[in-house]
Amino acid sequence: QVQLVESGGGLVQAGGSLRLSCAASGRTDMGWFRQAPGKEREFVVGISWSGGRTSYADSVKGRFTISRDNAKNTVYLQMSSLKPEDTAVYYCAAHLGGGSYIRTNAWAYDYWGQGTQVTVSS
């Protein structure tokens, strides 16, 4: 019922920018998570279906921006001022349950994309 397809990862220089896309079917709240080698999967940013509510991890606030275009069934993650510590596999996730807030825990999400690698060189 809900399918997620991620794209946009790649290799960039520190200070550069990159935009990730997630094609997502269904009326869902969406989130981006990332996982670096040897690290736990961590919340990056989330957005409600309407786009009216967002939540950002402190580590990316002011540098990353989430948006969505429901007409295109696509969620975007614009990443700017990238740092080597941003290097990770980035995952798009969808939450199906009802609620009035953005979930920040991975276990709250029902569907996941395959992940896209983002590598930031120093």
C-alpha cells in the first residue's frame, strides 16, 4: 500500500549541498533517518502529511530543510553546509498511524526505503 523509493545520494565536498528525494505513495507523515557505520539509526527530520508540522534534529537544524509535494507524492530533503559527520546512509520512512505530532523514533515508522548513501569529504 505504501511504497518508498529514495534517490539523490552521492559524494560531495564539505560545505556543499545535496537534495534527497523520496517518492512515497499514501497519505502519511514522513521522516528521514540516517545511519553511519557502527552507529544507531538516528532521526534527522520529519514532516506531517500536510506539511504544516516539521521537526528537526539539533545536529541538522539550520542546514537541512524538509519539504513535500503531495501532488507529486514526493518528499525532499535539502541538505546544505554539509559536514563530514553527515556521512551516512539516509533512509526515508513513512508513518501510517494517526497523531498530532512528528514521530522521532524509528520504531514509530511503518515503511522504509532502501536507503541512499551520502558521503561528505573533508
